[in-house]
Amino acid sequence: MIGYKYFTEQEAIDARQQAADYKGYPVPNGETLWWVNYNYSDLDGFYYIRHVEGLEAVLGEPSEFEVTQPDFEI
């Protein structure tokens, strides 16, 4: 995955807020609150935001990392 990795939830929240501020979210009377959102990987123990075009202007250059997906039994 290409994105941004954080080791505390507060770091992820701060990055999400920086991105929202940059894009001007939330818009008054609008439904969109955030430009991007963060996720938590239980298996890896970190928070992350997937890179979207333009996000590097706010959060810097993204990095490549792996997110372990849980095994699902059908």
C-alpha cells in the first residue's frame, strides 16, 4: 500500500484534520466531513491513511508499506 503510517491514533487524527483543513472541509451545510480517513490494522498495530492524489501537498511524500489482512473462512 502507498500511504502514511502512524503509531498513535492522535497522530492519525491530526493528519486527517490537516488534510481536511487543506481541502476546506467540512463545508457548511455539506455532508463531507473529511477528505481522507484513517484506518487501524489490528494485526500490524498501526494506523494508516491511504494516499490519494494531492495529499502529498499536506502530509509530504507517502511511503510504501504492507497491511496484513486477516484470513477469512467461508
